[in-house]
Amino acid sequence: MASISEIGRGNQQINLRAPDGLHDRIKESALKNGRSLNAELVHRLESSFEPSVALAPAIAQVIDEHIEQQVNSRLRAIAAQIGGA
């Protein structure tokens, strides 16, 4: 369980137990991104609370395609009923 204690500069310290290998992966990512280990962790945690804007266009496209498919399917069914009447 993480323990939280107050430290200076308005920040809180969190002690975290991480699965094997995770520390190394975060450290590698921090180096790649030019951040300290702490800055990398803070960045990743903060970004997890932000809505994902990158996925929005892809999701909108999938929804549009699904709606178009449903509309076309229903129009074909209506056309078949009218033609068969």
C-alpha cells in the first residue's frame, strides 16, 4: 500500500511498490523523454486524468461508419418492403 506524507514545496511524497521490471521501464522512458524519473511518473499520472484527444477522430470515424451501415441496411429493408408490396 502506498504511504503518503507531506514534504516541502506543496508536494506530497508517495512510496510505491511496483512489479518487477516496471521501474526499469519507467527509467528508460524518462531517459528517452529527457525527464527525471519523478517527472516521468508525474507526467504519466497527470496525463491519465486527461481525456484522450488523439483517439477522438478515430472513434468518430468508427461511429460514422457504423451509423452509415445501419442507415443503408434499414433503407434496403424499406426498399424491399415497398418493392414487394
